[in-house]
Amino acid sequence: MTQETLSTRVSERAFPFAWKQALPLLVVVALMIFFSLTTDSFATVRNFSAIAGQASALLIACIGLTFVILMGCIDLSVGATVLLVSAATVTFMNSFGLVFSALPLALLLGTALGALNGTIYTLGRVPSFVVTLGSLSIFSGLALTLLQGRAVAYQALQFETVAIGQLIPHVPNIALWALLAWLISVFVALRTRFGRYSYLIGGGERVAHTAGIPVSRYKIYAFCASGLFAGLAGILSVARLGAAGPSLGSDLLLNSLAAIVVGGTSLAGGRGGPQRTLVGVLIIALMDNGLNLLGVSEFMQMVIKGAVVIAAVLTGRQSAQFVVK
């Protein structure tokens, strides 16, 4: 298989059809128009700033998970990783007096948790959903043990500037971190060997093996990325909220999977990427914010969000038959 063939297949999987890419963007525009017409408090600078802050942690957590899904795997422990890293971050600060030096330690912890998932999955030949379902329970239990089942605030108040400070007026710093992380992930997906191999492994693992790609190694890399970005999301969530609590990350798994699928990444692997995940995150964030402003109950929001995910999956399946594999 030539390099030209590999590049062509990656291009086809990243951008199969213009209409397929445009549909999520049209949904974003439709949501903004709808909520602007139905509630006066939606189309305001203050509310858009709030949406940016709320969506940023979700986007960061989705980035690493997107690469895992591109390879045809799943990581159900994303929310639990965010919770454990956030609990560890607060512990580093309050118990050991670390402030900004706690950040690289927390990122290393997140990466190590992802590496653990990836290693057990590849070497143990256990389905990824089974491995990460088990680690979800383990990570959550460890986090709750550190927190002793309650919310714990950090004592270093200067740490909050990492997330809620504003280098740009009305734009929280956490949004700048998210944008930087997203730009890096798009470059990695479309311009690096890791990105190309992610599409090829997800599109056909046997073909990837035949082409000489070390599939297991790159899958471990993907899980490491998932842990790394989940760790970053945990750090920034703590900085933004001022504390780590038992409920932190509780709805992150559902929201991240919803955003990735709605954005156009196939759960079967091989199609999509972080370039689409951003739009999916915007859709979920706009829905959450707009429905809250309209007074829609949390339970009904779950119904609506589930229906949107199912519709996105069905749309993806209908278009998948036209993608050249």
C-alpha cells in the first residue's frame, strides 16, 4: 500500500462529503437562532462568555476520547479520570503546598491512567469497554476516597486565574486553553503519522496490520491522549469551580460521547476527528444553556439529548455507505 493511497484514504475519512460536514454547523446556527428568538437572555455577551466557560472542559475531555473512538475503541472512564485528577490536584495543593507545580503532576497522573487502560486493553486482549468500565469504578472510588465523599476547595486562590481570568475581555482563560488544545489536536489528526494511523486503524485493523502499522502501540498512545486531556479538563475544572467534588465529571461521559457522535465521528472508527468534535461540543453546550434558560427540566433535557444522539447516529449510518474505504 503506497503512501499516496494511505493519504487518500485519510482524506476521504476525514472529509467524506461537504453536506455531511455542513449539517452540524447548520444545527449550531439553527439552535442560536431558535434560542435567540425564544429567550431574551440568550444572545448576550455575558451568556456567550458563560457558554464558552462551560463548553471548554467538555471540549478538552472530548479531544483525547475522539482519537480513541477513531481507532474503533471506547473509553468509558473519561469522567472518572477527570474526577480523580481533580481530587489529586486539590490534594497536591492543600496537603503538600504545591500550586502551579501540581499541574504537571496532575497531567502525568491522567496520562498514566490512560496508559493503564490502553495496556490492559491491548496486552490483555480485553474489550475496551470492559476495561474502561472497570477503571471507571476504580478511579471513581479512589477519587471519592481522597475527597472523603465531599467537595474540597483549594486554598491557593491565585490558581483560579488559570481558568476564570480573562486575557481577552469576556473570554475566560479556560476557553483559550481549550482552543489551543483543539488546534493542536487538529494538526495531529491531519498532519502527523499518529493522526493518519488513527484513521487507518479504525477503518480496518487487519489492513493496518498488513501495512506494517504497530496497531497495539498506537492504541496505547490513543488511550494516553485520552487520559492526558481528561487530566487537563480536570485541572481546569477545579480552577474554574474552585473545588473538586463528588459530582464533578458525573455527566461528562454522556456529554462527551454525545458531542463526538453529533459532531460526525463514527463510533465504529475510521471517520470524523477532532475537527468535527468542536462543532458537536457547541451543539451540546448550546442545547444545555438554551434549555436551561427556557426552564426545561433536567430530566427532559436528558430525553432531548438522547434523541439527538440517536438521530446523529442514524444520519451517520446513512452516509457511511457512500464513504470509500
